[in-house]
Amino acid sequence: MHHLAKLRFPEVESLVRSGRALVILPVGSVEEHGAHLPLSLDTMAADAYAEAAAPYLEEKGYTVVLAPAIPYGVARQAFDFPGTLTLEPDTLRALVTDIGRSLSQHGMNPLVILNAHRNLDHMRALEEAARTLAAEGKGQVICVGFTNDPAITAACFRAGFQGYSRSSQPDREGHAGERETSLALCCFPELVDRGALERLDPNFDYDVDSFLSEKKSYWDLSGGRGYFGSPGAATAETGKVLLSARGQNIARVILETLRSPNEGS
């Protein structure tokens, strides 16, 4: 795997000539994740998932090029919490479209937009950017991770993790709960406030339908706590299982959509 921002232009030119380059553009947000997790969790998670998926893609003949992550997104649901930053959907759409056009201009495609931030307008903006790029003939562009297609989201993020939750109500785990906290404990434990984590009681008493449909803000839904589920059930070991499962899942979804170099043209 190569990090695009660390390459020199002759190296990029060589990758393009190989015909095997696959670019992953991680997308996250700057958004509250409870009192115990960093605002940049979604962005760091997107990077972690891309790196976890890369070996499986390279086994099939791709050379994965990881573009610098987009750290901002549409985060209106959490805007009542200090530190949350939000873009307008049109801004995000234009940004991703411009990045895709730049990559295509240099022959770098297909492009995978790997999104780790769940927000309906945010996901819609990414998908509209992908459609615009495809309509302009900029090569194959696909969205994975959190998308407005429940089947894709489930295939990327939920498959293979059944039975590993330590939560007493795993079906009510959500934003900044057991799963995201476990990932943080595994991948960037130094950014988890352990003291705050130990003081958090489970938050299962919230309106799941309003959470999923985004009819109410995170502040209103969580009573100002900013998390849903049981962060205290999280462990680094659970995070390791989650990261491995999601890396494989994301690679599988990508490979099912794109024809790998090993399969010929």
C-alpha cells in the first residue's frame, strides 16, 4: 500500500502505468463522540479500515493508493456539542468531485470513497459526487462503508461481527458506543480518556428510530451525553476483531464491484 501524499510524482506515474492502482479516499468528520473519544474518530477509523482492507485487495492484484483523508463532513446532528465542525452538503459534494477529477486527470482510477461517518446528507453528497464523476467519464467510482444503501452498509460494517459484543443490548449500540470505543482502544488508545470512559453508564434509553432517521439531534437524543449504547463494554480485543472483520468486508464489497487486475480486462 502507498500513501499518495508521501509519493513523488515519478512514483505516481509508475503506478499509473502499471494499470493496477486502486485509489481509496477515506472520508470522516470532526464530530463529538462522547466525553471519552476524540472528535476525529470517524476520520481515523476510515484510514484504519482502508489499511485493513488493503492486503486483501493487493492479494487480487491491485496496488492500493491511500489518498489523504477528508477530515470534514456534514455533521449537523452533533453540532450542539463544542468542537463539532460541519460542512454544507454542496461543499462536501464539490470537494469530493474536484478530488476525483484531479485523480482521473492523472489516470488514477478506479476510485473507492470509503466513508466512516453516518449522516444522511453526508452520505448523499458522497454518492452524488460519485455519480457526477461517473457521468463525466472519470472512471469507476464506488462508495463503501456508511452509505444510504442499507445492504452496502451492512455488508461493510456488520457482517462477521456477530457474537463478539459484550454489550447487554448489542442491537442498541450506536454512535460512540461499544463498537467505536473498541476500535479506538485498539487503534489509538492514547486518545481515549480512560477516566471519562469509566464514569459512563450505558445509554440504552433513546429513540432508535429518531436516531436512524436523524429527526432529533444527538444532544436531544442522548441528553447531552453524546453516546448511544455501552462504551464501558468496549475492549481493545473487540476492536481488533471489528477492524479485521470490517477490513475483509470492505475489500469483499470492492472486489465484487470491480474486476481485479488478476481477472484480466
